Amino acid sequence: MQIEGCVAFVTGAAGGIGGALVETLARRGASRIYAADLPGPLAAITAWPAQAEPLALDVTRAPDVSTAARQHGDVNLLINNAAILEFSGLIGMASLDGARAQFEVNFWGYLAMCRAFAPVLAGNGGGAIVNILSEAARLNAPFVGAYSASKAAAWSLTQGVRAELRAQGTHVLAAFPSSTDTAMLAGLDGDKESPGDIAEGIIDGLAQGVEDISVGLHAVRFEALSHGDPKAAEREFAQFLPGVRAIPDQK
């Protein structure tokens, strides 16, 4: 997809990767960027690129999503980035509420946005959708068990949406970033990628027309390992047990 001149709609735009995506799109010539997030995170951002228009959006609220699509009919690039994460295992979590909340944003929110904006993209020549997933979508990291599961579900969702929207000319990209230095992972020690580097890699992949892209050294390594020796990859990710607060050595 040509980035210069595009009109983008980015969810989770006030977060680390989301904000970096907005900045990268602006620097690379996007004509307009709708920077969507919850009111609280938006209020914390004091400066946006000139092309950015911040707007409040809760991707779990159907009226918000339908209104966003109806009022932004010029969009030809949708980036689903809004996500929440809870540090807990699947068995040891206090209740299922946390898991349900993560699926509401990380899976159902993505699906709602794809469904709402699919006709908009069709009307603008097809355009593109980018779903920001995680290296933990490929293999479950038990210390964020429900998050991993929700991102794996979103990967499957991405494949299904890609198949359904191919006929209308919509390119659908699944992005698998490494652990990134953001507020969401502030409680986790270890090597992390910068949000700017992750955003650049994602937009590079979009411009090149790839369908799946791992961004960052850890994500690239785990993609190769999961293809070459899936059980070894599973055992390595099993080191990420509940209570872990440091990324195990992956070199």
C-alpha cells in the first residue's frame, strides 16, 4: 500500500506502539490520521503531528464503533492496535473476568472495527487493515496466558478477514511485534524493542505488501523456531510462567 497520501484510522493511538504508528505515518506522508483511544489516555498526550486528529473511542462499545465508521468515510487504512494485558496465568487467575475483558478488546474489538470499516475501505478502493498482534500470538506465554490466547484468536480472525475481503481489494496484514518498551510492559524486565522501531517495521511491511510480519529480533527468532521445531518453541515459551517479571534469555 502507498503510505503517502493515505487516510489512516489508528486505535490505541495514545499508547506506545500506537503513538509511534501515528508519528511514523505522519512522517511518511499520510494526509490524515484519526488517532483514536479512550478519553483518559488521549488527555495525557500534549502534542500530536499536524496530520493527526485525536478522537475518543471505546472499541468495546458498538455505538462508538459504528459512529466512527459512519463519520470517517475517507479512511483507506485501518490499524487495530488497542489492547489490554493482565499479568496472570490461565489457571491461577482470580476469576475469568480478566480473561473476558482482554478478549473484549483484543479480539471482539478488532472484529467489530474490521466489520464496521470494511464497507468504508471498499468504497475507497480496498485499502488495508493492519492488526497488531504479538509474538505471544504464536506461542502461549503462561505469565500472560489470556492475553496470549486473545492474540492467537485475533491472528485467526485476521486470516479469516483477509480471505473475506480479498475480493474487494483490501490488503490485510498481521503484525507480530517483539516485547516493546511501553507502559503496558513497564512491569517486565529484559530486552525490549523501541516503539519507534516496531512502528517503522510494521509500516515497512505494509508498504511492501506482505501479509504477515514479525518485527523485532525476538519475534523473528520465535517465528523461525515455531516453524522449525514447534515443540522446542513451546517448551521455551513455557519458561514464561505466572509470576515472571523478566524476559528469559532468548539469545
